[in-house]
Amino acid sequence: MTRVVNCVVLNREAEGLETPPYPGELGQRIFQSVSKEGWDQWLERLIMIMNEDSLNTGDPRNQKLIEQHMLGFLFKEGDSGGIPQGFQPPGAK
């Protein structure tokens, strides 16, 4: 049976994740309130943020910054999580 959550990203009920996608309490929080579609949207934003800000996931400072962006995007906490300043989609001039 498909697990359904009230997704905080989509603001509606949607299919939930199969397992927590992140360790610890934050991973449990995401598992309980973010859908698969909402998580996929975060992963797209994460790629954009990593590319625009040249982040390295192996650097602990960057990991903390990524987590701040995650909280901002998923839960609207803090000032992070939006489209990086100055971002232009491919092909835009």
C-alpha cells in the first residue's frame, strides 16, 4: 500500500517517501512531511545550488550550508533554499 503524506512542499496530500532520505531527526521529519515529488523538487534545487555556489559535499562547511538550504526549501525556515542569486537558466541571456 502506498504511503501518503500531507506534503509541506506541495501543500497537498501526495505519495510519501519509502525511507528517510537524510540521517537523524531531520531525515525523520522529512520522511513524515515531504512527498516523493517534493523531495525530487528539492534534489533539482540542490543541483542548482551546488552548481551556482560551487559547493563540495565533502566539505563540512558546505554540508551545513546545504542543510540550511534544505530547511529553507522544504520547511520555509530561514533565508536559504531559494533560487541562487544571479541564476539564469541555460539558454537565457
